Amino acid sequence: MLANASVLDPSPDATALRTALTMTTLIAAAYFIGCWMLFGATLGMRIAGIRVADATTGAPLSGGQAFRRFLVLWIIGPLAFLVMLVRRDAKRQAWYDLAGNTIVVQ
């Protein structure tokens, strides 16, 4: 046992895990938000031939739109695909598209 350690102190492993998860989230946020704002698409979206745009004007996303889209996508995570299967509308927008007022176009 460490000299001045308490049973109430977080373990070094828990602290390292928390730091790694925080850094991973920040890197992912910077990548997705930056790509959506600058290019309208991530690398994978460009390969697939699709891009994301403002649902009203068709213009590139603002920072707020990209952030809201990422936040909702991050929260629902792996359930995003299931949400798209259940929710049906003419524009085929998922919850994260509705949150950011965005649409995916070819």
C-alpha cells in the first residue's frame, strides 16, 4: 500500500481511465465538429459521397449546429442506427440532425 494513500482516494487506474476517456471525447469532438464546419463531411462521409448541410439553407454548418449534432450523436451513441430505423420522415433526419437543424445530402 502507498505511504499516504487513503481507501477513499481514487485509484491511479481510475484516474488514468477518466483522463483517457476525456481526451478521446475531446479529440472526437474536435474532429467531427471541425470537419463538418470546414468541409461539410468527415473522411468517411467524403468516401461515401455524402455531406451534411444546414437543413434550411443548404449552407455549411455553423459551430453551434455542428456542436449540437455531435452532442446528441455522442449521447445516443450506438443507438443512433436504431433511432434511424424507428423514426421516419420525408427528409430522413435522425435525432442528431433534428437537434442541429441539419440534413445529409449527396
